[in-house]
Amino acid sequence: MSSKAGTADVPASTFAALRVGPFRLVWSATVLYFLAIFAQTIARGWLAHRLTGTATGLGLVTLAYGAVSIVFTPIGGVMADRWDKRRVTIVAVGAMAALSLALFVATATGILTYWMLLLASGIEAVIFAFIVPSRMALTVELVGPSLVHNAVALSQISMNLNRIVGPFVAGVLMAAAWSGPAGVFAVGTAACATATVLLMRVPTGVGLPRPVSERRPPLAELRSGLQYVRANPPLGRLLGTSLVVTMFGFSYATFLPAVAEEVFGRDADGYATMAATVAVGGLAAALLIAGRFGARHGWFIQVLSGVGFGVGVIGLGLAPSFGVALVVCTGLGASIAGFQSMNATLVMASAEASFHGRLQSMLQLGFSCYGLAGLPLGLLADAVGLRRTMIAMGIICALTVGASARRRSGPGGPGRDSVGG
């Protein structure tokens, strides 16, 4: 997907992909279930920390997610290239509604325990293993190659918008005596149920699987995806960089409740404020990337935001006050949005459509490993301190992105800076 200046490949507006009716339905549904996800993440993180009182307890919740995800994510990628993507997405979002309902009942009746939070993390991992590859592959099919970067950036906008709205909704409901965490899960149930209805309105003629005659056994298709990446070194570097950055960098989110309470002495409102501030920066960056700038400077944004992400995690570990931490969170959010959006766009633009589901599952594996890293990083934080652990996480991210960029700029590296270059 080349994006030279003046070509038709560059979208005319920030919201160009929303002119495509079926994508508009998918995007609207994504907004709703992201609202549920981020609101419930606040509630579950706070409940986990209150039930255990340790960073290790938070890390174990993400470990449950990662351990299950690392098994099911490759399966989800293969199935996205074999099954009806529309139907898989509908079923997955419907399952998310059912999970939210179960958490609401457990919390409202007072029977919620820590092991239930672990179980919920594992179930969510299975759901996401199928929903992410299918939804992203469906998105590319709906908008076409010229609007891929715009559609991915718009997905980042929906995500970062809900990084603001979700924590705000969670903070209000958790602080209200009539609601508490149970109210958060009730809202999540309603949002996911509505998203399911919207997805059912997407035309049935899109997202169809390849003909049976073109399919091979699932394990053979999984191997062919790995062979495809091995045969394309730039694609492998994108996926490898994403794996390391997600595994270590995104663990900052696991420890954010502990940062708010233990480092700065804040309660749930402080945690929600930090999470929302990250989202403000992410929303601003996603809006910029969705337009012409993102199409023309894809590789530059990917490298700059990846290094910035690592620096932001370091800054959060060094922040001397809550006010400074909020400033750092703004830059951190912008870097997260830039890296996620451009990395996913570059992967999709560099690959054949028949591999999109499997490649999305490989990107998603980073979040599986991030879950696996939660427990050892939590143990490290309890042993040497939360601040030192976060500084080390940020250094690993920044060095990894820098090393990848250096290899790309060497002999044989791509010579253009556009999304397709």
C-alpha cells in the first residue's frame, strides 16, 4: 500500500473509513465493547488489589490471562482465516456480554472471590483470541487497502476514547454507594449486548472464509503463517518488536493501581485519573495519525512512538509527584497509540490478505506474553521496588525499538517512510 504524496491512497479526511457503512457498524460496536473492557479493567484491577493487597496479586491476574491467551491466540488467528469472520466476531462479543453479566451477578450478590477474577481473566483471554484477529481481518476486507491505515487509526481512536470514558464511568459508579463495582459490570453487560446487535447488522456477504478447496489442516496453516513471516524479515522485525514492547511496556497498566495507591497515596479515583490521562494523550495522537500525517510517515511514527513509550514508562517510574506522573501519562498515552496503530498498519500493509488473521494473532501474542510477564514482574516489584521495576521495563522497550530501527536503516532496509514503503 504505497502512500506517496498526492496519490489517492492518502485518505481525504481523518474519518474517511467511516463513510463505509458496514465498517461504521463494526466501529460503533468496537466503541461499545471497548467501553465495557476499560471500565471493567478498572473495577477488576481495583478489586484484585483490594483482595490481595500486593503487586503480585495484580500480576497473577494478568498471568491467568496470558497463560490462556498464549495457547488460544494462534488458534484464533488460524480460525480467522478459515471461518466466517463476521460470525466469529458476533459470537465473541456476545460471549463478552455473558462474562460481564456473570461478574455483575457475583459482585452484586457479594460472592466474588479472587479466584473468580482469575477465572474471568482466563475466559476473557479465550474470547479475545478469537475476536481480535477476526475483527481486524474483517476491517481490512470492509475498507480496502487504501483505507487500512485510516481504519486502524480509527480503531485506536475508539480505544483511546474509552480509555477516558471507561475509567470515568468506572470511577463514578465505583464511588457511588448505590452502584459500586457491580454497576460497572452491569454497564459492561449492556454495552456488549448492544455491540452484538450492531454486528449482526453487518451484511452477511463479507468476511466469508476461503473455499474449502483452498484450506489445509489447521496445524499446516499455522506453520505456513510462521514460514511466511520467516521469509519476510521486515515483517518479522515488526512482529518481534511488538512482542517485546507489549510484553514489557504494557505491564505498566498492570501496576497502575499499585502506583496510584502505594507510590502516590491515591484511591480508586486517582487510579482512574491516571488511566484517563493516558487515554487523553492516546486520543490526540490517534486523531493525528488517522489523517494524512499517519499515511506519509508510518515508519517514523512507529519508531518515535516506540522509543517514546519506553521513555514514558521510565518517566512514570521516576515521577516525583502525582502531578508530574499525570504529565508523563499524557505522553505515554500518545506513544502507545502511535506504536499500536502504526505497527498494526505496517503489518497489514506488508502482508497478503490470506494471512491477515494469522498475523493479527501473532501481534496479539504480545499481549499473551504481557500477561505471562505480569507475575514475575510483580514478584520483582515486591522484591526491589515498583519504581525500579518500571524503569527497567521502559529501558527494555526503548532499546528494543532502537535496535529494530537501526537494523531497518541498514543495507537492504526499506527506503521509503510511507505506510507502504
